[in-house]
Amino acid sequence: VAVAQSGPIPDAAPRAENVARLVAMLRRAAGGGADVVVFTECALSAFFPHWTLDHPASIDEYCERSMPNPDVEPLFAEAKRLGVGFCLGYAELAEDEPGHIRHYNTCVLVDGHGSVVGKYRKTHLPGYYVPDHDPAGHVYQNLEKRYFDVGDLGWQCFEAFGMRVGMMICNDRRWAEPWRVLGLQGAECVMLGYNTPTVGVTGVVTEPTHLGMFQNHLSMQAGAYQNSTWVCAAAKAGKEEGVYQMGGSCIIAPTGEIVAQATTGETQTLRRCIVLARLYYWCTVLTT
Ligand code: CDV
């Protein structure tokens, strides 16, 4: 598996440029032997819930109406050519019922043939408004509750890449329930992307900065250990539109140990060969 940490995405960057960055990371991961690459939350644009838009309707321009679509086709085509799958987060505009437009914070699991084999819509939407940015112009708020509907698909496992894969998105990782629901389905690998600011993750800008990364890894290491699953977590890193994002992408073993971790605040690809728990079991049976 590979985890693709993303550096900041400028709000003004054209979608084609953002997709090209993902394609470059996909190629790098494939070159290193990865079968599947995990991209971050809302990987196709800057993370717009960090700032207030003049009119809610304008978030539509950040959203995908179908997946795949012509904008992301280069990523799907390259995945198919390389035989490498991916987990991709994006903002979704859905019209599941005629006339009812919904916006979701979504991710899909795509296999090495370029087919969507799983989909998840984020459940735990953060929401806090900090109107007075500090004099340096840093932004501390997250308005997902304003822009997104609560996901309606629940946590499901999908058979892909020879394992049972579960997905969650960013804030979901901080709560016990998603891990347990996936664990009870026998998840062997949980994939997730996140956009987490370095400070102010509770909306309190005075909180100690060291807590951010500690709680980020604590949540995922506990989820891995308590549910015997690998975790592949891809972060946004660096300063994006006034928001410092913490990075810290990692791959965590079912023991709860971090076996690969991003070391920079920029775009970076991590790779690890993951061995499934059932394979350990099989080896034990063979040797005793
Ligand atoms: N994008 C997120 O869900 N961010 C939250 C912050 C806002 C608390 C997170 O859990 O990292």
C-alpha cells in the first residue's frame, strides 16, 4: 500500500493541475510496487470548509456530480494502465432523489481496473466558526456542518486488493464507533484521508499545539490495535489558504505501531508492504 500526503492546494489551482498531482503520486507509488494508493480528504481541491463562502450554492463548483467524470478521468485511466487502485476523497454533489440536492464529503475505493468498488460518505462533520482570524491572517474554523449533509451510507467493508477494506474520513477517526463497526465486519485495512489544522481542532485557538499530532495518531493507533487492522492515513500538509495543516500521514500496523510516517510538511508518498493478520495465522498453523 502507499499513502500519498498532499502539500497545500491553492484555491485558484485548476482542477486539471490538482488531478495531475495525484497522477504523479500514483505513478511514484506504482514504481515502488504499490497495489493501492490512499489520497487525502477532498483531494481534488483546496479544503473549502476552512473558509466562509459568500453563498452556500457556490460550493457546487468544488463538488463532483459523478465519479468518475471527465476531470478525474486521467487519474482513472492511469490507475487502469498501471493496474493500481486508489482511495480518493472528494466533495460530492448528489441528487439521489429527483429535486433533492445533497452535498457530501465522500471517498471511493477504486480497484486496479479503474472500477469503483466502494463508497463512503463522512458521518462526523466538524463545525465551528471563529470569525476573528488573528493578525497574521491564520484561519481556525471548519464549516463542514454548514456545507455538507451527514453521510448516509454507514461504514462498510469492501473486498479489494485481497483484503477487507474499510473507509472513514478525517474526523470519523476520533470516535470509537466507526472503528468498531468496521472491526466487527472483519476489516483488515482502514483507509482514510484528513485535513487537520495544526492548532484549533476544537475551535479553541489557545489549545496546546503538541496535542494536535498526539491526538491524531492516538486515535488511529488505538483504532488499529483494538480492531486488529492496518490503517493507511493520508494527510494534507503545509499552509493552505491561511490554514496550517499538520500532515503526519502514516501507516499503522494492527499492533498499533506506526510503521511509516511522513517526515515533511509537503507532498510525500509513503509505502509499506502490509501483511494480513490471517496470513500470520496461516504461517503459525504451518509451522506448528
Ligand atoms: N476535516 C476534519 O474533519 N477535520 C477535523 C478537525 C476540524 C477537528 C479533524 O478531526 O481533524
